[in-house]
Amino acid sequence: MNRAIETIAPEQLGALKAGLQRTWAAGDYSRIGTTLQIVGERLAESMDLAAGMRVLDIAAGNGNASLAAARRWCDVTATDIVPALLEQLSVRATAEGLDIACRAADAENLPFADGVMDATMSTFGAMFAPDQARAAAELVRVTRPGGRIGIANWTPDGFVGRFFELLVHYNPPPPGLPMPTRWGVETFVDRYFASHCADATIRRRDYVFRYRSPQHWLTVFSQCCGMTRRTLAGLGPAHQRSLQQDILRLIDAFNRAGDGTMVVASDYLEVVLRR
């Protein structure tokens, strides 16, 4: 495994985090995030969350896992490095009459004592932390012995993983920055989680993207997904068109719809561990 990120200079790591924050603040991710709600609901059920549990959602975005836990009457705290996403989460929680505490926090340096949470969760969130080993260690650290850890991460070989590879091809990341889809590989889970936990249940699941057409998906992600938006903005017109064409070809390779719409299943790894 690439260990370069674990020894990266602090000043470079700080720059990477600042860039990550700007990326996720770009666009309007909530339009995409809300469509992924089923992943948070599945994870909450797989974790068997019970009323009254102290639950921490790390890199919560606009709150799919947080809302799922709060709907089960858990005592939920949501964290993210992008305050605007937490504001969107609060709006969603208020609309449902749910009480979720929101706190801006770095997944690699959580402002909580050891073992204070009954359960920690992250759906397509902590996997984007630059220092992956540190972020994984923080999920473990804040979970009490006997508590539960639940994560959902895109796999490298699924549709989203292949999409990330396209973005990286056109806009290479800084040296030493690992792909977030490493979290979607069982060897990563074994190394950074299983050795610290009593047991683990690992499932490959599908999330299905359902859009009006492949072009509709591309338009939404180009406007609303910070990663896509910033990659396209950094390219000249010819490379922009090339990337867009490559994305549409990728969608066609996965699309099972035959009526002009888009129905694309993307693998993710659901992991539930007992501390």
C-alpha cells in the first residue's frame, strides 16, 4: 500500500485540506447528496442503531447518515469541514423536526474525547480525508469499546471509482495524495479497522444513479459536484470537451436503461465493525 501520505509534510497536508474544503464548497452538492439518502438508511439498519445511542456522523455532508440515525431517535452529532454543508443538514433536520447537533470539524482531528460515542458513521465522507490512516484512527478512537463503526465507501472498480479515475487523469492530484477509493478495498479495512475491532461485516452493495439521461447526469455533476466542477474549470475548452465525452462513454458502458434515461449501478463497500 502507498504510505506516502502518512509521512507528508504538515504544511503540505494543510494545503491539501484547504483545497479539499474549497472543492466541496464549490457548486451545490446538496442536490446530489439528497439522492444518496438510501445509503445512510441502509447503513443505519446494518449497524442496528437503537434509540438513545450517541452517534457521530463524520464528514457528514448534508446529512444522509445523520438523518437516518436521528430518525431512529439517536443522539446525533454531525461534523464536516464545510460549514455550508452543515447548514444544509440543519435545514433538512429542521424540516423533519429532528434534533441534530452540527459542528465544523476535521475528520483527521475530531474534537471529542476517546470512546465517547456509541457509534460512528461515515457515508462517502471520511474516505476523502488526505491523511487516510489518521482519519481511520479517529473513527476508532472516539468509539467506545463495544461500540459500532459503520462506513460506506465507493470501490475503485465501480462506476464512481472509474469516474474518479477520469477526473484524476485530466487533473492529476498532488504527489502522495492517495485515491479515496482505497477505503472501498477490503485490505484497507483489514489494515486500518479490523485489527482494532472485535468483528467486521463487509458487504458490496449497489447505489443506482437514476437520471433523465446521461447528459442530465453530466450537467448536474458539472454544476453541483465540486470535484467535477473544479476539474472542468481547470481545463481548456478542448480538454473540457474530451473529459465530457469520456464521462458519457463511461456512463454508456454501465447504463442498463434502454429508453434514453440513465440507470447506472455503482458498487460501494458497506462495512460495519464492533469496537
